[in-house]
Amino acid sequence: MSKGKLIIYTGCSGVGKGTIMTRLMELDDKIKLSVSCTTRDPRPGEIPDFHYHYIKKDEFEKLIAEDGFLEYAQYCDNYYGTPLAPINSWIEKGCYVFLEIEVQGAMQVMKKRPDALSIFVLPPSLEELEKRLRNRGTEDEETILKRLSCAEEEMSYAKHYQYQVLNDDVERAVKEILDIIRK
Ligand code: 5GP
């Protein structure tokens, strides 16, 4: 069986990464999403150990000390990190393993794993991003404003990624990503 691929997958909060990811996994069962650890609280509807492993700050810092993460970062006052253990075994099984991570973590993975593909999902515009974040209705005003200011900074990193995919239409973006990873 041929080896799989590691895929760094980034996009600003509200860009539609989650929707695209769900669709990708429906279309190809070799596509796997790494489940990250985070210190943020679950949002309504999020399922522990499916969307994230929700852990306390001291547990997270213990895992950092034990080298348990491929990468980790602080984003909007919380820690997020990719547990190392499951990734290599999925790649050995021929899977496409997506790391849905922000830019600081992505830069770490690009250095550590030069074989990884990198994809940045862009919104049609910042106005559209703000609209999507507000429509989602899962964040308070302060968090929305913080995430919008992070988004502007994050988009300046898009040029460091091998591929930039515009999410103007979910099905179109999904097809573009499938073409990239199956190349
Ligand atoms: P959210 O709180 O909206 O779920 O995630 C906030 C940001 O953290 C998103 O850009 C998301 O992709 C990123 N993120 C999620 N998991 C990880 C991770 O394990 N490592 C890093 N570096 N970023 C992550």
C-alpha cells in the first residue's frame, strides 16, 4: 500500500474550513482529520474527542513538556496542539491526514515535515468573513472582533502555503482540494 500524505490546512475563523472538511471526509474515506487538543471551552454542539480533546491548561503544559505535540500554538488566549501519536500510523495506512491548524503551528510543521502539503483557505473578502462569523452566532462580540483582527494578520501568511484555495463556493473548493491531494 502506498504511503499517505500529511496536509497542513489553514484558514481564518469563519472561512468555512469545517464545512469543507466535513464534505471532503464524506467523499473519500482515506481523508482523516487529526483531532487537536485545546484549552478553550466547547462550543454548543461540539462533541468532546470528536471536534477536540478539551483539556485544562496544566494538562496541556504537561504534554508540551513530554514532547507530546507535533506542534502547538496560542491563539486568541487559548492553547491548541496536534497530538503526535495518531498521525504517523494513519500515514503508514495510506491516509490523507489533515491538520486543521492556525499559522504559527503551520510554520512549525512546514519546518519539521517538509514532505507535508500546505493549503490555505481564503474568504472571498473580509466583509464576507465578518458576515459568516456573525451568522454562525457561536461567539460573543468581543471574540468576534478578536477573531477578525487575527484573520487579517493570518491572511498575510497565505503566501507561505503551497496552495491558496478560495472558498467562494464549497463544492468548487472541495473539488480543488481533492485535485491537489490526489495529484
Ligand atoms: P477554533 O477555536 O475556531 O476551533 O480554532 C481556532 C484556530 O485554531 C483555528 O484557526 C484552528 O484551525 C486552529 N487550530 C485548531 N487546532 C489546532 C492545533 O492543533 N494547532 C494549531 N496550531 N492550531 C489549531
